[in-house]
Amino acid sequence: MKKILSTIVISAMLLVASSSFTTSSSSLGGTEIAVIVHKDNPIASLSASEAKLSYLRKIKKRWEGINKNIRPADRKTKCAEQEVFYSKVLGMTADDVEKYFIARQYQNAEKPQDKFASDKDIIDFVGDEGGAIGYVNSASLTAEAKAKVKVVLTISN
């Protein structure tokens, strides 16, 4: 009985999550997306597949060398940067990502990704949180931002 009830609950959560998103078709042209981590993170660079595994916390939940939990930073609403990151790095749609984090939260009691309204908010979060990883438009990386975060991967659209 518990198994049936939990299946119904997770199905309802997935249905609500997928229906709460609208599609957008914005384009970035030749703009670059930067995957960023805290400036003190010992990771110098990541491949797209390493960034995917880290962002989704598939292999490890903590960064080696600093012993901090990996904290993915995401956008609250769909945007061009999110579309590029999801498709080119994660190989997923926005709905797939939401379903993935809902399932991880339900199955493993993991905290879902932190969500922010803007690149500046993501940069501030990653700069303050030693275990954070996020993505922003490279043009958003001002000198002040670069003092707090470092780029570990760049993705061209």
C-alpha cells in the first residue's frame, strides 16, 4: 500500500512540475555561457561531462579538496542561458531537469538546486557558497564577479 501511495505522490509531483513550465525560444547567437565555481574551489577546469556529473551530483555529492557539498545554482525561469546549459552540458530539457531533481529529492532526501532570478544572483551565491556550481552568460562576469568566482568551462552556442 505504501508503495502504491508513494508512486501516486511522485507521479503527481512530476505532473505538477512539468505543467508549471512554459516554453520559450530565445536565442543567444554567438554568446558564451560560463560554468562557474567558488574562487577557492581547487577544480581548475571541467569537461562538459564532468560539469554534468557535478551539477547533477551523479557521482559525488562533495567537492574533493574542500570537502563542501556540491550546490547547483539554476535560474528560476527559463532563459536562453538555461536552454544552452541544459542542452549542451546536461543533454536534458528543462522538464527533464526538474523531474530529475524532484526524483532525487524524493528518493535520496537531497536538496534540489538553488534557483535565482539573474546572473548576478547566481554569481553572488557561487561567490558566497564554497560548494556551489552555476552557469551564467560570460558577459555578466565583471571584474568584481571574477574576484569571487572562477570559470571552469565555457560553452559557445
